[in-house]
Amino acid sequence: MVETLHTEDYVTIAIYFVVVLAVGLWSTFRPNRGNATGYFLAGKTMHWIPVGASIYASNIGAPMFIGLAGTAAASGLAVTIYEWHAVFFLIALGWIFVPVYISCGIEIYSGAIFLKHILDWNMYLSVVVILAVTAVYTVVGGLASVIYTDTLQSVILVVSATVLFILSMIEVGGWNAMTEKYMNSAANYTLLNQSFYSCGMPREDALHIFRSPKTGDIPWTGALTGLSFLGLYVWCQDQLIVQRTLSAKNMVHAKAGSLFGALLKITGLLLFVVPGMISRILYPEEIACADPQKCEEFCSNEAGCSNFAYPLLVLRLLPRGLKGLMLAALLAALMSSLTSILNSASAIMTMDIWRQFRKQASQAELMIVGRVTVLILVGISIIWLPILEAVEGGMFWFYMQAIRSYLIPPMCVLFLLAFFWKRLTEQATFWGLMLSLVVGIVRMALDFTYVAPVCGSGEPDNRPAIVKDIDFLHFAAILAIFSFIAMFVISMFTQPRPERKLRRVTFWTKNDKEEPELSSEDDEEDEREKERKNRENDDGTEDDGMGSRLRKSCKDWVCGTVEDSKKYLTQEEQQQQLRKK
């Protein structure tokens, strides 16, 4: 599937890259990037508009264009529920979870699909280009760079996707024509050969959002139960999203940013789902292919080509110039998600893991660790690419959601119990999580071991009942119940944490005036003394002249440090220092 891009398209893409890099690099010269709070939380100075736009852009990545639109092409409207589900949890994030946070972590593969099939680039060349541009402003600029570029990319995404939706609806003849034509959209050989009929025709319930618990590919019971745990994790726990709300200048902006992000998520039906369905109507020979040989010829995937519904619509429907703008939007989605993931992962590694081993680490050390983490993740991502390419299959979206369903529910249960139940113990969280993850990993291993027969092959389905009869969303609910029972029982037989260590870290204690007692006064005094020594060592470099100062200036810019860290302390850091004094 190689279509022609014209000069106007390449010019549009080039302008986009220049603007995004300019915005990202501009943020590197902001003064509040010289300390860990400035780098990982953008100095806590963000307005609600960039907060909400960044929440939206971080989630609306290339998997949305590939997975959501592709699943809509293959299965119909029901996948919309994943988008609408987010609205409720984003509101909960702003009003329930962020107050406690304030008081007290696939993208690359889906992006490579775009460049491989639109520009006819090699998969690994596509990845290198994407990662190179993304890593530049993520490594150097921190969260501020990510949020500013996210805001720009959100505008590109919404405008471009809206234009494509309007043009595709005009092409298909309107909503009523779309629903009627979709139910009959199939390749010609499917209509002529009954052996392919069940594989190549749309589902009978394709126009239903809520589907049967037994026969539906997205059962309504699973959507209300298992999907709720996935939504809770993505929107209220995931560092990727929470980090944006914590960067807001105050609680009002954090809540408004969450609401703005929720409002943007409502558009998923029109911007991604409907275009995916229209692509199947307009190009059934490719998108609705049912013959493994035909699918292999078109998209190099015997399981199906529905993943290419959105890129094909872009290439064949949009005029010159707009085609390049839309490709820029697709790249914007991918890069937005990648920058968010890389920055959030480096924040977790630096602030939550590294500081456990290096409690007196200096600001310069923390900044260097954060940047090195980004580079390591880039390498791991490239290594993971062939694994995804081998197992992805026809509907990328279901693959992603199934993996999440086997791993995320125990974390959600742990989070909810720790948030609302003060009796939860450390032993219960550890052993309950370990037991639950073993159960989830076993189910995931069974999924990889016992693969469903290819539709139309005539092979019997010999998968175990736990794989064949229990949908992954239903399994997510079962796993959550198991996790709850395990953690509850273990908590009742182990020693809880004293009340003084729970101040301001649960929903019921978020308004406590006193700080939580997490360490002894002697330990705190030792930490302050070592921190002072580290700061003296950082600032004690001898001045050997202009060359030495130039080298130190370059080092400070690359590492994100400044000569006088006290000069750029945020308001929160200043208040913390005053309390310590």
C-alpha cells in the first residue's frame, strides 16, 4: 500500500517538524527547568488549557488512529465505549484523586505502521526517525517541553481529524447512508464465495454500542466492570496523565484541565470510529479482506488489514496539502504519546526508584539520571519492535486492551484500597499484588500459547475454556475480585500502619494539617546535612578562566542544572525550606 505524497504534503510535514522542534527547544530556556520539580512537573505553573490539551494529546496517540479506527472498521460502533468511558474518570481525577496527590508510566510500533505504508519506509528507519525527533526535546526540555508541544499537537489533531471526518461523511453520503452501506461492506470475493462469508462481512451487532455478554466482542457487562478498572488506571493512576494535572498552577486549573480533557474525549466517535467505518465502505477490497493471501498482498498480514483503515482514508480521500497536514497530525499523535511516556518513565525512575538508593543525590545527578533513562528506554523500544510485529494480528486495539486486562486490575484494587481503606497493610499490598499478577500472567501466557484459528480456515477451536469462553474484560473483573479478597484477608492478619503515618496520604486524611511521619527526625537531619554537602560540592568547581566557565555552562544546559539552584526554587520548594527552618 504505497500512495503518492506531493510536494505540498512534504512542505507541510517539514513546517510541522520545524515548529514542533522550535516549541520544544524554546521551553528548554525557561528558568524553571533547572531543578527536579521544574523538569518533571514544569515548575507547577501550567494553565488549565495546556494541561487539558496535554492530557488529550498524550492519550490520543497513533494507536488511536491505528487501533480504534481499525477496530471500528472491523467491528463497528462498540469500540466508542472506550472513549466515552474516559469522561467519567477524568472528572474523578480532578475532583477526587488530584487533591490527595497534591496533599501528599506500544506507541512506537503503531507509528511505524504509518511511515512504513504511507512513505514506504523500512520499519526500523521509521522508528529511528520518530525516536530521534522525539528524544531531542524530551531529553532537554522536560515536562514543560512536552506540555507545550502537546498543546500545539492537540490543535493539529482536532482540526485535521475534523476535516477528514467532514470529507469522509460527504463522500459516503451522510450518517444514514453510512450505517446502511456499512452492513453490506465486503470484498467482492467474499460476496461470491460462502467460505469467506463469516469472516468478510460486518458483525450483525456492528451498529450497537452495548453488546451481548455471550456473543459480543465488547460485552456490555465487561464494559461496565472490567473496563472500569482499565479506565481507572489510565486516567487516575497512570503517571502519564496524573503528571499533567500535578503541573497545574493550582487546584482550580487542575480540575479545569481534567474537564477540558474529558470534553475532548467525547469527540472520539466522530474523529476516529466513524472514519474507520467509512474507510471499510469506500475500500472494502483492502480493509475488509477475508482471504489470507489477499490480506498478505495488501498489508503483509494474513490476519487482516483493518489496522490500515485510517491511513488509507487519509491517502486516498484528502487533497494535496491536506494529506501532508493529516500525516503531520498522525506524527503529532505518536510523538505526543512518546514524549509523555519517556518523560513520565524518567520521572518514575529518578524520583521514585533512584532516590531510594541515592537519598542524598544532588539536583545535577537527578537530572542526568532522568536523561539517561530516556535514552535507555529508546533502545528498549527498538528491541521490543519485532516482538510486536510478530504477534500483533488484525486488530491492534484488542491486543493492547487484552494485555492491560491481565496486568492492570490488581494495581487498581491496590490503589483503591490504599486510597480509601486505612487498614490496608504493606504485606497485603505486596503479596496480594504478587499473587494476582501470577494469575494474570498465566492467562496472558495461555492467550499466546493457544491462538484462535484463522477465520475461514475450517480448523477446530481447541483453546481451553478460560481462554475461549471468558472475554478479557470479564477476566479483568474476575482478577480484580481475586485481588481484593487476597489483600483484604492478608490485611486482617497483619499489622496496619499507625495513624501518624497516614496523614494527608488517603482520601479521609487529605485535609490533615500535620505532615505524615515517614522518617525519624534524626534521619531527616542527616539527609539535610548530606544535601548541604552535595550542594557545596556541586557549586565548588574551580574557575580556571573563560574555557572552564564555558564548559560548565554547556554542562549545565545539557544536564538541565543552573549555577545557583536557590535562585530558581519553585514556590512549593521555598515553602518546604521555610518549614524545615
